[in-house]
Amino acid sequence: MLEFNVFTWDVLRSFVLHGFYFSVTLTIVSTLGGIVFGTVLALMRLSGNKLLDVPATIYVNGMRSIPLLMVLLWFFLLVPILIGRPIGAEVSAVITFVAFEAAYFSEIMRAGIQSIARGQVFAGMALGMTYGQNMHLVILPQAFRNMLPILLTQTIILFQDTSLVYIITANDMLHGFTTAGANLSHPREAYILAAVVYFVICYSLSWLVKRLQARIAIIR
């Protein structure tokens, strides 16, 4: 028989809350870093310059062809050997997630940029804008608005993926539930509660994204 009453607020605060904060922080940092790095990769791929396009394409396609868990393990296990000192599970998780998610955000941003009518690009050029000014002032603001629901959906997926850092012993939310379950000798209940919490958070965020998408459609 399952017993959930052992997971009191004090237990959750002691074991899970810190992990929840780390999962949220990892999601936010990885999203912001991934969008910035991904936008740079998208602009490199759209530049028409092979010296920029080819490396960016290799990076994006390479990252998208490798499982995140494998990249996480490679970075956590191999980088300390190369630099001669450990860098910690949390730092490894942040760097890996930013580098990995940038490849996916890059494709989202590239699609968003390409969705803007070419006439606006030509209009900016006719006004004497440089490529950088045109992107900064005309194209990117519209692309971000168009891609906002997809960017947020990718962020929700990213939050789910943060549970993978458990494999390198980072203190995320899943690690907190696992530790609590082990200490209380109720591992099954702990995993069920973890699944419920992930579901509630992700479902709520998905509902908000749908509402936002509907509002953006009305504005258009």
C-alpha cells in the first residue's frame, strides 16, 4: 500500500525545495543562453558566408544528432580530464544545457527570421541600414514575437530534460525526491510525487503558452 503522508512540507522543504530551485535556475539560464547563442548560430547560417555558415551548420546538426544524456556524460567525465580538475555537476549541467539547447533554439530562430517577408529586408536596405541594423531593428523583433510560443514550448521541454542531470549527481528536483524517498524508505511514492509535480508544472505552462499563442494570433 502506498503511503504519501510521510512526505510532509518539512520533508519536501529539506530535500526537494533546493533541487526545485536548481531545476528552475538551470531552465532559465539555459533558455536565455541558448536563445542568445542560438540566435548567433542562426545569423551565421543565414549570412551567406561559408566561413560562418559551414561551422554553424556542423555544430547545429552535430548537436541535434547526439542525445542530451550522452553530451552531459561526455562533458562531465571528459572535460575534467582535459583541464586537469573537476568542474562540478551543477556547472557541467549549465554549460552542457546551454551548448546543447542553442542548437535547437538556433533552428527555431532561423525559421522565425525566414518567416519575415523579404520585402521588409529590402525596405531596410533601401533606407541604408546595414545587415546588423536590419536584423536588430526590423527582423529579430518580429521573429521573436512570431516564435515566442515555440520558444516557450522548447523551454518546457528543457525543464523536463533537467531531470537528466540526476545521472551526474546534480542536486535537481528529481534528485531531491529520490533522496527523500530513500531516507523515508518510500521510493515508489517519491517517484510518483515527482511525476505529479513535473506534470502539474509542465501542463500549467503548456496551458499558458496556448493562451499566449491565441493572443498573438489575435494581434496579428
